[in-house]
Amino acid sequence: MARRRQIYEGKAKILYEGPEPGTIIQYFKDDATAFNAEKKGQIAGKGVLNNRISEKIFTSLHTIGVPTHFIRRLNMREQLVRQVEIVPIEVVVRNVAAGSMTKRLGIEEGTQLPRTVIEYYYKDDKLGDPMVTEEHIACFGWASQEEMNDIADMAIRVNDYMCGLFAGIGIRLVDFKLEFGRIWENDYSRIILADEISPDSCRLWDIASNRKLDKDRFRQDLGEIAEAYQEVARRLGLLQPEGEESAVLDFDSAKKKREAKD
Ligand code: TMP
């Protein structure tokens, strides 16, 4: 059997050629990086959990009419998605001050923002993903004005939906990052949501205790990182009640062992 072709390896995912033209397989790794990959590590089972969490959020967004690249989950670590031309902009949506906003503007972490803020970062690891304005995006042609209108509208809709989804399970959606892609149909292109939405790309705080349930536990060496991701998955109804989740991860490691033997 021919080995499938790897298209790209990123920090947390690998992309393979999909079974049909215009499709891609996203493989979720356990690798974690922070501070532009200056800090590297692994979070056991993260790939399995992010695959499930992202599936849940993307399929929910589909039901409210947000177009996404997600087609279906294939197995524990892989999902089939539409191939897109990635817009080289990371779109960050903030409801509460945290992370780089607290550092840049000296605002205390946890401050509720009087209105939702959208920020744009140019995707370039060599430059450390610098923050840019819509002026830069227009000037360098990274996206058209029409595309930016669609992106901002979708980002706000995703935020409204996700704030409700997470509030319903006792989680405050502090901020998150989205990526968008272009798909071409004849001579026309349109923008759809791409990449993933998971505790790697969101800040999620327990409403009652303010406990961090996201990648900040890795960035800030807070410990119990895998447990935090499991907690998010459990509250989203993706894992068995406490104590039984290990079955999912055991299944994954058993599969890995089988594959290693083959
Ligand atoms: P920041 O406060 O570090 O700018 O991050 C804002 C949000 O974006 C936070 O939820 C984490 C997410 N994020 C990513 O998904 N990838 C990144 O490379 C960075 C820097 C942030």
C-alpha cells in the first residue's frame, strides 16, 4: 500500500494528502510549544482530546451557519477537512484581559473588557507573528476588504456562540485564536473557518474558581496540564465521567503499540 503523502508538519499537527482532491487529513500530535517554540514539550493524550474538542466545536458552529473546513473525524487523532488556502492572519478575539494584552497594555489579568476586542497577527514564525492592523493587511494584500469583513463577522459570531457554549458548562471564554482559509469554486473564492479550536488555542477559566483549563498551564508550568484538557472534554460530554476517561487514552496507546509492532 502506498504511504500517504505528508503535506506539512506544524507545531501541533501534521497535514496529509486526503483521499479525494481538495481534502486534507489533519493529524493531532501531543507536542506542545510556547513562546514561538522556545519552550517545547508533550502533553499525553492532548492530540486525542483536541481532535474531539475541535470536532465538537466545528460541528456546532456548522449548525449555526458558520462555514468551516471540517468534514468528519476519521479516528482518534485524525480528521478529514477541506483543503484551503490559509489566510496568513491569526485572528485573536478577547473578552477578558490575559496573555499578551496584559503585557502590552499593562492591564491586570482577569479584567473584563468593556467590549470584545479583535486583533490580527501576521503568521510568520521567523518574525514571531507580529501584531498588524487592517491597514497592513490591505497594504500587503494578505486579504481583501471583503474577506476581512467576512472574517470579522464570523469571528464575532464564533465568539457569541462559544461564550454561550462554555458558560453552559461553567467555563469563561477569556480569549481565543482563529484561522481562516479560502476555497475556490470556479473563479470565485470564499472564506471558511479552518485550523482547530481547542484548549491549545483558547483561554478557558473555570467560572467558579478561575482555574485555568488551557495551554497556559503548559506555558506557565502550572502542572496538571492533561487533566485540564480532559476536564474541558468531559464537560463538553466527550469523555466518560471522572475516572473512566483513561479508557479512551489507553485505547490510543494500545493502537500506537500495535502500529509500532507492524
Ligand atoms: P496571546 O495573549 O498570547 O496573544 O494569545 C491570545 C490567544 O491566542 C490565546 O487564547 C492563545 C491563542 N494563541 C494561539 O492559539 N497561538 C499562538 O501562537 C498564540 C501566541 C496565541
